[in-house]
Amino acid sequence: MARALLIVDVQNDFTEGGPLGVTGGAAVARRISAFLGRHADEYDLIVASRDWHHGDDDNGGHFAGTAAPDFVTTWPVHCVAGTPGADYHPDLDTAPIDVHVFKGQGTPDYSAFQGRTEGGVPLPDVLVEHHVTSVDVVGIATDHCVRASALDALTAGYAVEVIDDLVAGVDPERSERALDEIRTAGGHIGTSDMDEGLANPGGAVL
């Protein structure tokens, strides 16, 4: 009966200033780090996913190429493997992360469950190896990769909780619909103990 925390795509290109920057993305990175500072030892496994796209092809139609992106199934170039945009946001504390998985290597992946470790082990196999039965999900973006990851976790039979103050979405209405979809599928939407007034050691508001 092991519990896992899944940190989805807290990367530079998905936070403010990136080509697909989400408003509140940097704040989510800081809040997740504060949460880890209080609760990392409560998890048996902490996993973080990253988009890790090829830079020399359209990743299965994921990159729009010469056409204008529709921001539904085609996107501007982002999170190319090995570039600063694919790095974790600098405010995310990566020290407690046990396993890193990479997704979208030539394919239009959204869910962390499509990711693999550097050694090629699929995330579902990692969770089975660690006897995980429940997964808490945080990260970016609520209405895209968080949604897909939570729904895949539910389909795989895990107890799932999305921590709603540790996620950030592209579109508020679509993000609410995504959370409703997760509830309908059997997931739980919870809230952390990280309130808005909490300050990090540097004094910045989280």
C-alpha cells in the first residue's frame, strides 16, 4: 500500500515567459517546493514528468510547423530535449524527486503515464515495482497534462487526488471542466496546507 506524488511538467516553457507559459506556473513551482518541504517524507515515491520533444521533427504532428498552431492538438515548438525550456522551473526543488520520466519523444504525449525513465522503463511499470496504490497529482497544466495524467491513473486503478492549489491551468473554465471530469471518473480534488500567505526562505510570496 504505497503512496506516490506525481509532479507533472513543471518546466520553463510552461511557466511565465515560455512559449506555452501558464499564468501562475512559477507560483505553482514554489508552492510545490514548499509542500515537498513539509510532506515529502509522507510519500513512498515521488515522480516528476517532463515533455522532452525532438527538435528535428514535428513529434507526430504535435508541433505545428509552418502552419499556425491551433492550441488544441498542434502547438508552438516547446520543451525540446536538452534545451533550457525543457528544464524544470528553477523554483521547483528537485532534490526529493526519486524518479524522472520523459514523454513526447517523437509522439504527441500528454499523460505522464506515457513517459519513460532515462533507462526506458515506462511509468506504469515504475509504479507497479514500488507497489503504489494511490497517486496524488500536481503540476501543469490542469486542463491538459494534469488532466490526462490523472485520468490515466484512474483508468489504471489507482486512487487519485489532484491537489487543486498545486496545479495551474491554461484556461480557467476548461480547467474547472477537467477537474469535474476527474471527479466524475472517480478521482478526488483536494487542497494542500500551503496557503497564499506562506513565504519561502527568500521572502517571496508563494
